[in-house]
Amino acid sequence: MTEGQYLTGQFLIAMPAMDDPNFDRTVTYVCEHNDDGALGIVINRPIGMALGEIFAQLDLQAEDDALVVQPVLEGGPVQPERGFVIHDDGQTEFGATLEVPDGLCVTTSRDILAAMAAGKGPPRAIVALGYAGWGAGQLEAEMAANSWLTVPADPAIIFSVPFERRWEAAAELIGIDITALSSEAGHG
């Protein structure tokens, strides 16, 4: 693949026929994609845990009550104990940060959670546990099998659209009413 064919900074929108329960009706933000594979974070699956629970596990006291109740997401089936923070590209440097070309970052180090709890974190951030991973050529094969739609990621969907609307909202970016698509493959 050439650089322009990689899906870094894109949304993967699960097609209605997706038969993998890990990705049914999901929107995945692709953080990294190259010849070795891809890594993405599902952005529309709250897991019934609030950020305050993670702060408590790390002995962090949150300054902002809104952060304490912020939902944590299921980022994907791989390493569900590992935390990922998708956030605005800010002025603060964190230990383990991947800068995605669209102006967002993904940080996995504890220091971002400490900064967030202290009220010094990035202006917008979501926290997910786990990630979606694809080996070399695997995502390309899934794309060829029409498992996913792709569209450049929109930070407004990541940070502002309600979780239950993100799948439809991401598809609307490319003019598709995904709820109107059949889950049956059209083979004539």
C-alpha cells in the first residue's frame, strides 16, 4: 500500500451485515495503519464504567465532577485492561502519545489521566479500554469484503455526538443512511 491508501485518521463504520459481535454497529477511529497492520479504538460502546472508577484505581482525585461520571468506552477486544485516551493535540507532552495526522492524539500513559484529574488535561478527551487490531493485510481483506465503510474522522463525532448516534452520524458524513442499508449481501 502507498501512504495515501492507509486509513490512519479515518473512521471505520461497520456495515449492517457485520457478523462479528465485537464490531456490530461500531465506529472505529483508526489511530495507526501501515504495512504491518492497523490499530483502532471503537468510539461508540460505553462499558458501564465511569472515569471516576479508573481515577480511584489509580489513586487520583478528580477536580471536575463531570469527568468523574464520564463514560469509559470499550475500545476493542484486544488488551481490554489497557487504557487509551483519544484527545485534542494539546500543548502538554505525555509519556506515550501517538500523534494522528488529523490533529488528534492517542495517549496510553498514566500521566494524561493524572493531568485530567488535576484539571490540566486536554480540552477534549475520551477514555477507552482495549483496542481493535489487525495484522498485515487483514484490514485490507475486510475492506475488500465490504465489511466497512470509511470516511475521514470528524472530531465532533468523537467528542460531541451521543454514543448511540455515532454510527449513523459517521455514515451521514458520506451521505449514507446506514439504517436503510440491508444486512443481506446483494448477490444476484
